Amino acid sequence: MTQTLTPQEIVTHLDEHVIGQPEAKKAIAVAVRNRYRRMNSSNDIQNEIMPNNILLIGPTGVGKTELVNRLVDTLSAPLLKVEATKFTEVGYVGRDVESIARDLAEKAFQLLKRKKIEEAKIKANDQMLVRILDAILPGTNDTEHLELRNEYKAKIISGEIDDQEVEININKRQNLGIEIMSPPGMEEMTEQIQGLFQSMNSGKKEKKKTKIKDAKTILVDEEAEKLIDESALKRDAITYAENEGIVFIDEIDKVVRSSSQSSGDVSREGVQRDLLPLIEGTIVNTKYGQLKTDHILFVASGAFMDTSPSDLISELQGRLPIQVELNKLTLDDLILILTQPKYSLIKQYQALLSTDKVKLQFTKDGIYEIALAAFTANENLENIGARRLNNVMESLLRNILFDAPFDSSKTFKINRKFVQTILSQPDFNDNWRAWVI
């Protein structure tokens, strides 16, 4: 399961979705690739090679979280995203930081399980066919009826009788309708209680009447699960999380107290102290076994508007040695963000309105004017980075979004005049005919 993408390939993928920030992309790509390099180095040195954990520094809306979101799409590795503000020092009400390791183990287990199920579906498919044939042709599982069963088997495979109903026996799923609230620090015990409830009806069967096309999916999944060795899967999940796990801790600046503050929330520094052993390397008990965090890659991020990375406790700074400052977005960056990403904001709105037979044509001067409006607002108001474009686009297209669908298909030309007019006189767009081409 080791990641084999080169740093250049990782950056190329990130470039499809995130504009600029080349240094941050390189740092992340190198850190990810180094894990593959460690796993393929000689056994005697593997344990000595520690991950270079990263701290991303930059104002809101410049792409810190988006970089990690898109990394999830690129990698097959278990990647867990958490917010530092959700955790509290031991002894305070809230989640303890060790739950990060437990959640990562859970994510690794589920990723591996899905992969194993997909691999097992090839074998499970044969057993699924047998079970459906037994249901629609009971008492024919002998050589005398072999020709008849083969005939129906071909029909099932081809989908010829997909709409025919069949009654099948499936594993009964327990649904007690009970939601168990987890007290702080008691997540593991809660998971065990939930597992107990889920196993109450384990092995019991129930009859279900469904179409053959749905029965195929149900039975393949059920048979595939039977082929999985749960004990081996748990062991593999721990190894997977330990060697390829990534934890992204967002808003770490929110648990930092400025050096100029004489007092503050004591639990903030407590969270930092609790994070130390997790990032440095410790053992956490999970329901899948003991998880060592030594080689998990940690990526933290924060805006540090009222604080500085130097306000982190010194030990934690040392555990995040790669510090990358992301650039403030320029006007040119905002123009590129509108147009260049694979799923840019303009493409999203065009896709939304196309469902109502409305076409949006954006001219170059129109796109420039949208970016300029967002850039100016960021300069004069709170700087929220690329998120300001969402605000501008929604204000610009609000009335078209509200009035659509129309009696017939329409095409709107979004040029400089349109943008300037609508943003200065929002109600003018009530007369939408002025902008139809």
C-alpha cells in the first residue's frame, strides 16, 4: 500500500486544484515521498528515519486546508483531518488528543476493508450466482438440472432478468435505534458497547424480497465480507496507519497564547503539551491493537494572525521542523482561481445553472472585474482570501439563480458592464432580459 507517486506527480495533481503556493506543495510532496523511501530502505535504518512534520503558516483562504483536501484525492493512504480547537487538556471537558490515533486506526481499517472487499468480489461473484439460482430455481442443484441453471446463470450475468423479483436470505442487520453519547475520554468503551449491540443478532438471517439486480449487489457484498480475515485485517490496519498515516491538524494557532498575554486559557498550552508525545512518538491503545505514532506524518496549519509560530511551546516547534509560509493571494491569483482549477467556481456555477437550461458566458474583462471586486473587498474588509470569491459570485448571480428556470433556455453574458452594474445596483438584475444574448 506504499505511496509510489513521485513528488513531481503529487505537485502536478495539486496544481489542478490549488493555485500558487509552490513551496508548500513541494514540502508536502517531499514529506509524502519520503515515507515511501523509508519503507524501501534497509531494515536496520527504517526505524531511525523520522518524518519531517510540517507547519503551514498563512492567512485564511490561501489554500492550506485545500492542499490537504486534495491530497486525500491523490493518495491511497489513511489521512485524518482534525481541528485543534476540538481537543482539550486532560482533565477538561472535551476530546483528548489520543482519540486522534484511534480515529486514524479506524480510518485505516475502513480503507483496507473496502480494498479487501473489492478484491474478494471476484470470488464472491460466483457464490452470489449460486445463491440467486437456488432462490429462483429451488431444488435444481444437481447434474440433472445443470443445463437449466446454466441458462438462467447466463441471464443473470447479462442482466436479462434484472427486474424479476426474488426472495433471498440475508444476514439480519441489528438496528436498535439507540445512539450512545460518548463521554470525554470514554470513546473506546463506547465503541465496545456499540460493537456489543451490533453483534446481538450476528449470524441471524432474514428473508428479503427484491429485484435480481439489487440482490446481486447485496449478496456479492455479503459473500465478500465472509472471505475477509478480520484478525489479519486489524493487524494490517495498524501497520498501515503506523507507516502511511497522515494527520492534518488545522487551526493549531487557536491553541496558542501570545507571548504578550499575561494570562489566558490554561487548557490551550495543555493541548500543545498533550500533542507532544503523539507527534514525537507514543503508543495508543485502539480497538484494533496498539498503535505506535512514531512514523505518522503530522501536518499542522494556522493563520497566526494575533500570534506567531514562535508562541508555540518550544518542544512542539521542534516537532514541526518544516515551517512553510503561504503567500497572500494577489489579484492575478484570484483570476486564476476563478478559471484554472479543474472544478473552478465559474465551472461550478455553469454546471448548476445548466440543469435549468441557463448558460453563463464569462468574458475576460468580466472575470477580471469579479476578481478585482474580491481583491478590493479583502483589502478594505477582513481578508478571507479565496473565500471572498464565493461571496462575490453569489451576489452577482443571485437573481438569475432565483429567477431560473425560465420559459426557454437562456444565455447570459457576464462581462465587465454586467459585473459593475450588478455589484453596484444588486436589484437591477431583476430585469434579467437586459443580459440575455
